[in-house]
Amino acid sequence: MDFDIRAYREALGSFPTGVAVVTAPGAGSHVGITVNSFTSVSLDPPLVLWCMDRKSGRHALFGNAPVFTINILGTEHRAVSARLARPGEHSLDGIALIPTELGPPALADSLAVFECAREQALEAGDHTILLGRV
């Protein structure tokens, strides 16, 4: 039996997920990316993960970032989510932000924010799994 990649992708897309924006330090300014692959991993130690396509133009920046924040979004954040999901420049200019202890800012009106130090990055297929210690 042949594997139908289109059917696989459509089946995965039928599972509703939350949406988050990850922020990280960039060259000169902080940057963000929209993700739907956020999940908790461990309570002790507190670990979370998110995944990123290795073909993304932002992969090197996020994949090597020593710290990042994960901002959980609500339905009122559609414009920010859409803006940071598109290819191209991902500056946080014009988005209301608040400072964090680790550096990358948090979105001011996020439902929840997780400040993370990079714990580990694992290659898995065409993505990198980024583990963060909260």
C-alpha cells in the first residue's frame, strides 16, 4: 500500500490545536513565529516543546536560540497569528510587548506565557523538536 501524504496531512489538520507565538532574540530586534505544535512534556523538571520545519527561513535563528518565550493566543489574536505565520520578515514591531527575565519579550495580552531556556533540540523527520525548560 502506498502512503498518501496528502491524506495524512489532511487527517492531521482535522485535529484542532491551540495556537502560540514563539519569540526569540534576533539580529537587532526580537522576532516571532506562529506555531501549533506546542505541548507540555514534564512537570519535574518543567519542560515544554514545540516543533519547527527545518526548511523555514527562520529555522537557524529559532533552532539556535538559547532562550525563547511561548505565548498562548486566544481567538482575539488572529491578526498577530496570521502576520507571524507568513513567510518573510517576522519583526515584533507594532505588537504590544512586555519584558521578560530571560530577554525575548512576551506578547502583552497573551493568555499565558512560558519563558524557556533551550534544553535540547532533536531532529525528527523534516522538523526540529525544541525542548525548553520553563
